[in-house]
Amino acid sequence: MSTADNLEEIQEEELYEHHSFKADPGQEFMRIDKWLGDRIANASRTKIQAAIEAECVVVNDRKVKSNYKIKPGDVVRVLLPDPPRDTEIHGEDLPLDIVYEDEELLVLNKQAGMVVHPGCNNYDGTLVNALVFHFGQLPQKDASHRPGLVHRIDKDTSGLLVVGKTDFSLSHLGKQFFDHSIHRRYWALVWGDLTEDTGTIRGQMARDPKDRRRSKHFDDPEIGKLAITHYTVLERFHFCTLVECRLETGRTHQIRAHMTHLGHPLFSDDMYGGREIRKGSALPRYKQFMANAFEIMPRQALHAKELGFIHPKTGEYRHFECPIPSDFQQVLDKMRAYAQFDHS
């Protein structure tokens, strides 16, 4: 299997916005395939229908069928795997927290809130823009605008990433990810009190048919790709639990989707229901306590804490750790204090 195939396996498809339209207030009901055909140059109705079938056309961020009738005010977006032809990556002088660097690679502690690479509606301010500014030309597997990248973490997830600075290192690291030999451990704060101290979540993962922004666990082996997450409870707060997750595979939103499948979504994860305050304490002002915690950490409580791999050139095993960021630490401190009071 080629390096490009390896990297394609470990990086789920990212969709780029090619077209965006908003139906006029006086728009009459019309089939979406015909409506788009009148607005996209050189696009046959057959091609448009194929794009809709592939779930690359969404209306108000929801997938539709070709017979969907456009209504006034509908926002229609066409999302495709390849970046628009006129998309260029410009270097931006953005700060990088470099944990380690040599001639072959660098290890970064990505801050929460930074998108890793350009994608739909995120062509600036990304980690890739910063890498281009600080390091210039970096290798990439194809024209996907992902120089140096062999893996990624979500925008609002913090923690460790490795970047290949040479073609050899990019290929070597990509092979390690494909072989599942990379060591990756995350810390996650989830809702509820897990029944078991340790466990493994294994199943197929694919886009959620009800909301393509999300991923979802499936038991059907014909759906999606295999995803495996091992978890260990680190600390129990009764209403929430701190867990360590070790990844065997690297699917989009894997930990977020897997913990949701268990009934324990990540704390403050709005996309997966983690900002809904769940029952867990009979103490007064419980809801106010949680609302305050949301203010401290308005993003999912997930941090890529450990990363280990074989160095492509030296053959030595390198292991890196980075502490959890201040917002995560503040929430944990509050949870500990509240949990002790709850059971004193």
C-alpha cells in the first residue's frame, strides 16, 4: 500500500465548500437538483444528483434527497473532497507551542480553538498556515493542503501533534499510524459515572445520517470503518468521570462519538449533547455549578496528553507528554471540591 493510501486511511475525508446559495424570500418550491442546475455552471443534472446521493449537498446543514423541494430562506451548500481550485495557503505569523524539533520532524502542543488544516470555511488561521509561515515548504501526500500532517485533532481539542518535515519522515510516520503502532493517550471528562473501571469500544464508525457533522458508532460491519478505543477511569466525581482513552484507530471524532455511544458524552461537547446538564447531584445550586464550569471551559473536555512513536531516522522510541491546559485543570479542581462536598 502506498504512502498516500496509508495517509488516506488514517485521515478521514474533509469536505471543502465549493458553493453556497441562499434561496430568495420569494422562492417557489422547486426540486433541489433542478434549482442547483440553474446556478452551477457546467454542472449536469446527473452530476448534481450524484453529488446529492453522495451526501455532498446539504440544506441548512442537513442531508437531503434529489426530490427535496427548495423553500424560501434555505441555505444550500455543496461540499466536495478536493479544495476549490483558487484556494491557496498563505503563511501566517501565528504562535506555535513546539515541544520538540529536529531536522526530520516536530512535535507541537496544539491549543484549543485552532483548526489544524484548511477546510470548509476555515482557509485562514489554521495550524497549517502557521507551519507554512515558520517552516516554508513542507512535504505533503497530495494536493490536499495538509503539508507535514499525518494526523489531526479537532479544533476545540488541545494537545500533541507530530509533523513530518521531510518526505521520508512523513512516509515513515504515516506507516506507523496505519499499522496502529503510534502511542496516543487522551484525557477526557465525560458525563456520568461509568460502570466499569476499564473497557474497550469496538465497532464501525461513519458519518451520522441525521447530521453529517457528527460521527456515529454502528454495529453493522458493512457501514463505515473499524474504530477501537480503550478507556480507563482515572478519577470519579459521581456526576462526571475523568477517563484516559487510548486509540488504536484515528477516526473523525472517535472518542467523542464512542463515549456518546456509551451514554457518557464529553463534558461541554455541544455537538454531541455534552452541554446539556445531566442529573448527578442533589446538592443545592448544582445547575449553577455546572453553568459556571461551562463558562470556564466552553469546548469539549478532551486533551491529547501523550504521543509516542519510532523516530524515522534514529529508530529510537520517542515519548512525549504535555500537561492539560488551564481551562481543563480549573474544571477538574472545581469538580474535585464539589464531589467531596457532595459525599462528605
